[in-house]
Amino acid sequence: MSYRKEVFRSLSMVSQLGMSVMVPVFMCVFIGVMIDKHFGTSTLLVFLILGIGAGVRNAYILAMKVLNENVKEKEDADRKKREEREHACIKQED
């Protein structure tokens, strides 16, 4: 059961990661194209770099969140096992 949970979690992280990187890039390119058409300037490259930077930032935040959740779950599982061993030792002493 745990394996299946981790597979679905990994698939959801990959899809979230892709969306959190691609959406800012496409939005900034779209805004850059609109500004270029309206004002006759050449700002597409600036907005593309801005979108890539935003996408990298979003990916970093998402990855750190998932890593912190994994560490917390592992610590909780270790703490639960340790408590179960302590309870088993106390029962044996009685």
C-alpha cells in the first residue's frame, strides 16, 4: 500500500512541477508578445528570462516542500516504531 502511495505522490509531483515551471514561462512570453505588438518594442527576451526565473523559483519551492514532507513522514514513522518498541519492552517487564 505504501508503494502505491509513493508512486501516485511522485506522479503528482512531476505534473505539478511541470505546470509550475511552464505556466509562468508561457504567461511571460504571452505578455511579452502583447507588449511588443502594442508598443512596437523588443521586450520578449526580458519577459522570457523573467518567466524562466519564476518557473525555477516555483520548482524550488515545490521540491523543498515535498522533501520536507518526506522527512517529516520518515521521522514520524521512526518515532512510532520507537514508541512501539518501548511499549513492548514495558509490557515484557510487567
